[in-house]
Amino acid sequence: MKLTASLAAIAAAIAAVSTAGAASAQDATFAFNVAGTSDYVFRGFSQTAEDSALQLGADVTVGNYYVGAWASNVDFGDETDAEVDLYGGYRTEVAGFAVDVGAIAYLYVGEPNRAAYNYVEAKLAVSRAFGPLTTGVAAYISPDFFGVDEVATYFEANAAYAVTDKLSVSGAVGNQQLDKSDDYVTYNVGAAYAITSNLIADVRYHDTDVDNLRIAEDRVVGTLKVVF
């Protein structure tokens, strides 16, 4: 039951991409990325016990539909080895706003029995560009979240500013609401620089309002990503 709804949504997106691709294969675009990061931080929490991570991703877009997969090593202090995300959705524009509706399945390789790590989220994101400035908001909801929590929602406001064609600064603030664990606020701010058209360096500061938990403390993370 836990993965059924979002996997069905992702399957629908895959079917839509496949159908559109069959009708016009030349319109399909493929993108791949490989990244090395000093710490895999997700919503303010280190997923690698403050160690480095290697991350791989692939996306297929046909028209307004997209599907993709992404993976990273993780360290939860147990047998879990990696996180694999599967996602799909639909992007469009409404009255000048970019709209992204989708679903994400977070799957954990080596998850211990009864750990209940695997979960899914539905996503709605809206953004708008004002010259070099882009602002946006996003909402994620899960009917059965990671670990002991069940219904969970995450709301985020974000902004990015293109200083030059190679340098941009960006930040986000989010509120994670949980039905059993304590709610918390997280934020990040950083800068990205395109060393080449395929190589991007990012330096980012992360923090939360969670006290007395090392993996949620403030930290600076460096990431080098190759896109092709």
C-alpha cells in the first residue's frame, strides 16, 4: 500500500512519455548527471553521517512529461546502503507561471526489516521568472513517510538569482510537518558556478532549528556535478 499510489502516478507518467515518444521519438530528450558531494543533505539532515556521497541521475522528457531516476549512497548506521529515487510528472506554464506536478518514490537498498524507510510523495511546484530572478514555492505530501511518521507535508519557498551567465546564487526555506516526530524548519543558501557547460560547482550552507542532533546541525557542503 505504501508505494502503490505514487508508483501508479509514476507509471502513468512513464506511459505518457512512452506514448508521446512513440508518436514523436525525435522529441525525446535525455539528460544524465554524476555528482560528488562532501555531504548528502536532504531537508537539513545529513543522509551520510556527515560523510561524502557519489550520486547518479538520469531523466527523459517528452513534451511536457518527464520521468527519471536518481541514486546516492547513504549511511543511517545500519545495513542500508543506498537511496534510489524514481519520479515522474508533468510540467506546463499557466499565466506566466511554471507549474510542475509529479510524484516521487524514495526507495532504500538494504533497508532493515520493519524499518519502514521507503515512502512516496506527491509534489506541486510553482515558480516565476522576473528577469534574472526566479522565485517559487513547492508542496510535498506523503501518506506514509520515512520511519515512524505517517502523514507528512513539506512546504518550501525558494529563490535564485543569475548574477552572470555562469554564476548564480540561490536559497530556500522549508517547513517539514510530521505527525509523530517534531516539526522543524530548514534553510539553505549558496552559490553555483558553471566551470564549463557540463561542469558545475556548488557551495551551500545548510541549517535547521533542530537542537542537539548532530546530523541536523549547520554545515557547509561542496558539490561538483557533471551534466551531459
